[in-house]
Amino acid sequence: MNWARLAGAGLFAVGFIGYVVGVYVEYPGRAFSITATIVGIALVAIAGRSDSGESV
């Protein structure tokens, strides 16, 4: 797993948990959870594959 995919998965998880908590509890900066979720999804989507084998 490469660093971009790992960072994206981490950002998505933290953002999603922050969003769910933000639905029930108001806290400063909760809007950033949506940004973290979107950036996490984007990083996972654009990250290259980690295997070195080429398929034809």
C-alpha cells in the first residue's frame, strides 16, 4: 500500500467519524470533517497501485 492510499484511507476514516460525531455534538471546526472525507476519497481514487507487476 503506498503512502497516498494510506493517507487517503486515514483521512477518510477520521473525516467520517468526525462527521458522525458532528451530527450529534457541536464542536469547533466540525466542517473540516467534510473536507477531510472528500480529500481522503480523492487520494484513494488517484493513488497508484502498489504492486510492481504490469498487466497487459
